[in-house]
Amino acid sequence: MWDFMSTFSSVVPDRKPNPLLDQQNIQKIQPYQRLAAYYDSLMDYIDYDTWVADIKTLVAPYEPGKTWLDISCGTGSMAIRLADEGIDMTAVDLSAHMIDIARDKARSTKLDIDFSVGNMVDFASKKSFDVIINLHDGLNYLLETSDIELFLKNTYALLKPGGILLFDVVTPLLCQTHFRGYREIFNDERGGYERHTSYDPNSQLAESVFTLKTDNSDTVDVESHIQRAYEQDDVEGFCASSDFEWWQILDDESLEQPTANTERFIVMLRKSE
Ligand SMILES: C[S@@+](CC[C@H](N)C(=O)[O-])C[C@H]1O[C@@H](n2cnc3c(N)ncnc32)[C@H](O)[C@@H]1O
């Protein structure tokens, strides 16, 4: 896995100056550590209900059973909606902070979801699943082809025969369009964050640096989130070298064949019966 501590502030050459990083003491912390508390505000513009509807439409022709796994569940927004529709949900995320928030959210809805901290490349379970989802850029956190191969091997093993793996992939076009020199400031009573993003088309690496104030005014916490964008050829290659026998790559807006304007792929793979 990528060690962001050793590469921090050097992977993406078009990084814009951030005065907060220059003037204050920095404590480097893990991705989705303090940002976890702000994640739902950050994703406020996402229509999770439409995502749930689209996923159900995509898998419906295969009539999958109701045992599902969300393998990068974040704060549980998808898992909670799916459980509310009667799906038996298991949900995993690398960040214990995201899982804590997901558990709190589910508790307040009284839904029974099996949450745990885990890594998508080696998460193990006694259960087998009808559907595994990994949505909103989770796969782009895998920076090495070898990690994507492990992810596909692991999910194949976790699926029942006929089971479906469904994930999305952010493309270089999306990063070129939205990640170059983007800056966002979010303030609230908890202190808020400042986000600076950058993108290097050569390496296809995108970096979002979140700076968060601490109780000590001389110090800021910094989370560096590094993701790799993938082209359709990259994704085709990953699918072709996996154990899955069938797959489809779609545009996330039209749910049809991708075009030159596709910013995000939806990838669906199926294990043979
Ligand atoms: C952009 S968030 C998406 C969260 C959620 N799927 C959603 O739709 O809101 C990406 C998530 O992937 C998680 N993640 C990153 N690498 C991971 C890994 N190797 N295994 C499991 N989760 C991972 C992060 O902790 C984060 O919660």
C-alpha cells in the first residue's frame, strides 16, 4: 500500500502554495482521521438515493440474493440505505473513525449492519456475498496495480457463485477538470477544514490536502489523500487479468458505454454460477 507519510507533499508537482502549511507546525495524520467528522458535510452534494437506485437497476437482471458487502463503506451512507430496503449488510472501511460514525448513524436508525474495520485487499469473512460494492472513489485509493489485483482476487473469493462486484473508478479527465488547483474552505463550530487539491497527469496521481485547526493555534493537523486516476484501458486490463469471467464498464451518468467525456466509470464484474 502507498505510504503517504513518506511521499507527503511531493507526489503532485502542480501543488499550489497553501499558507497554512507554510506558517504553522504540522501534525501529519492518517486519511479520514479528523476528516471523518466532516465527511457527510463534504459529500452533501451527493445524491445517495440515486446511487442506490442505479445500483439496484444494474444488478436487477441477475436477481442477486440479499447478502451484500460494502467494502469501503465510509460513514455508511450507502449501507444504511440498502439495509433499510431489507438487504443484509456487512460494511467495512480502512478508517476506524469512519466506521465509528457509520455505527452511530446506523444505531440511530435501529438498522442491524455488521460494521468492521478492514482493508479491501485482504478483508476476510465467514460469510459469502451476493453483491459487493465499492463506491465513490474507494478503488482509486489503490495506487498500485498489484493492490488492485489483490482486491479483485479477494472480492472474487468473497462472492458466491453468480455474485456481482460493482465499483466506480475516477478517470484522468475528472481529475484534470476538477482537481487542478481547487481550493475549498469549510468553517463551522468545530473549526472546519481547508482543502487544496492538485493533479499530475503524468503519474495520474491526485492529491487532496486537508488542513484542520487544532486547539493549539500554532499547529494544524494535515491529512493527505492520494488517489490514482485510471483510464478505460487500465480498467479493462485489471478485469481481463482477474478471475472474473464477465464484466461491463459503463459511464456513471448514462449507465451506457463510456465516451471520451466519461469522468467516472461504473464497473460491474460477475463470478460464474
Ligand atoms: C471517498 S470515501 C467513499 C466512502 C463511501 N463508499 C461513500 O460512498 O460515501 C473512500 C473511502 O475508502 C476508504 N478506503 C481507502 N482505502 C481503503 C482500503 N484499502 N480498504 C478499505 N477502505 C478503504 C476510506 O477510508 C474512505 O472511507
